[in-house]
Amino acid sequence: MKASVSYKELQKLVTDQTHQPIGFEFVNPKTVKVLYELNLGIMKKKIGVDLKVLDIVGSDLRVQYSAGFGMDGMVSMALNLVRDRIPAGLLEEQPNHVLLLHLDKIDKIKPVFERIEVKDINMLAEALELVGDFK
């Protein structure tokens, strides 16, 4: 079974949860670029972060981020700035720029993981595709 979520829907879901406007762009079948405007007080800096899907086990998604030379520190700073807006237990930082996302902590998509065993996640030109089996 395959199901897709458009980047617009995903953008709305993430923005509703974090109260931070973001955008998504396709990079390749395993990578999506997340666009975010970081407000540093005296200036605003637009950053793009590539999120590469490493694996998904149950509702736990591991992604590796890359923002380019010297920018990975900005990603950590941005995560710290929005940490209080991220639902408790959703995000764990791991070594080597890896983030572990506990997707079952997002109320709107929790029912998906109760009914579907997700095997893989792929990026399409306009959407994120879930590949799985009904439980």
C-alpha cells in the first residue's frame, strides 16, 4: 500500500505544531529540503536544510540533516529556539546530525501508525510517500 501527503499538507501540519513557517522542496527520493527563516534579532537568515531519510521503525523516523559548510551549527541553534514549541517527546538529537522523530507524538498522524505498518518513506516531486501494509 502507498499513501502520500503533499508538501503543502505537511507544511501546514508542522507549522501548526511549531508555530514556525517552513517550506519543503524535493531533492531526491530520500531527501527533502526544509526551508526556514531564522530570526536572529538584528537580522533574518533564510536557511535550507536537507533531511535525508535513514530509516523508519514503527513510528520512529531517523533523518540526517545537512545544511552545508558551517551551517549545521545554525540548525542546532534553530532547533533550540523552537524546542519549546515542539510537542514533548517528539524529537531526539543524536550524534552525526541525526534526528529521531517519534511520529506517534503528533496527534493528527498517530492514527496512521495505529492502522498501518510503515515500511519506507520516499520523496516525490510534490509529496511525501508512505509505503506500508495494513495491520
